[in-house]
Amino acid sequence: MQIAIELPNDFVGMQTEQTIAKEMRSAYALALFKAGRVSLAEAAELAGLDIYGFMSLCKDERIEVIDTSRDELLREMQLVSRPSA
């Protein structure tokens, strides 16, 4: 699907259409991921990045990638550190 939007020339500046399209795809992917509407892999695909590139983008935008509370993480760590029977 292709979506066209009108942008004022003042906002476009010296960027190419490709650069603007890439930034808009990334911003949309970040918004969908942050809202929980797509998975990490789906958002990465939408942004045109691999998962690690998208995770880095999330880090830059201060969007959490792992949705685990501190208490949940501590419980998991305790389970992993227990000696097996």
C-alpha cells in the first residue's frame, strides 16, 4: 500500500524523498510498537531494519524493548540460579 501526504516545503529542507520516507516508516513503526500493536519483528520489518537495528532505534528513542518488571526479572533470575535437582 502506498500513502501520500502533503508536506510544506519548509519542513522538507534538503532531505530526499527517500530519506523522508525512511524516517516516516521508522516513526510509524516505533509508534505501533510502543502502542503494542505490532511485535518487535513486525516493527523492524516495517522500519526496514533488522531486529538489532530496530532495538537500537528503540534505545535512541527511549522505548523499552523488554516489557518485564524488576520483580519479574528478579524471580526469573532466582529460578535460573537454583541448583537443579
